[in-house]
Amino acid sequence: QVQLVESGGGSVQPGGSLSLSCAASGSIFSINIMGWSRQAPGSPRDLVATINRSGTTNYADSVKGRFTISRDNAKNTVYLQMSSLKPEDTAVYYCTADVLRIGDPSWYDYWGQGTQVTVSS
């Protein structure tokens, strides 16, 4: 089995900062792209940021300049640093990973359980 475990969600005031972490564990041989998506109530799930194994990043326009995605390949962990947070950033944030499992030639997409981020006064 492969599992993604997220941490760091919570509540913060507008203009504040928050950092999320997501660690992948299990029968993992390699991880290609890792990323974060979010879903606000009544809205579709949107991509926030992605990062490949070599460190190339991609961001949604709505978070560009405020959020930073990074990863530690040795720890199979991806991070999301969120700054200058706005109420519209309030959503459930999901970690994703494209995983090559030990003894299996196929790549699989995995999702974390989701963590709530609330930005309010």
C-alpha cells in the first residue's frame, strides 16, 4: 500500500501564513510529480501547484507569488508554504503524488485525505 499523510492545516487570519506538509509512505520505488489541489464548498477542485522530481514548479494564477511548493525526494515529502492568505483561499487542500511502486511497472496516482485551511478574522 501507498499512503499520503498531510499535516499543517488550520485557521489563520487574512494576511497570515500557513505551511502544509505531505509525506508519502509504503511500497514506493519512485515518485514523479507531486502537487496540491484545493476545493472550496460548492466549487470544483482546482489545481494549486505542482512540482516534478527535478524541482520544476507550476502554479495557478490565483496563488502565484504568494504560495511556494517544494519537495524533499529523500523523504518523499512535498510542502506548500502559503503567505498573504486571503479569505478566498479557504478550502480543503489535497496532496497528490504520481507513484511507481516496488515490483510494479505501472504508475499510480494517489491522493491525501485532505486538510482544511480556513482564512478568516
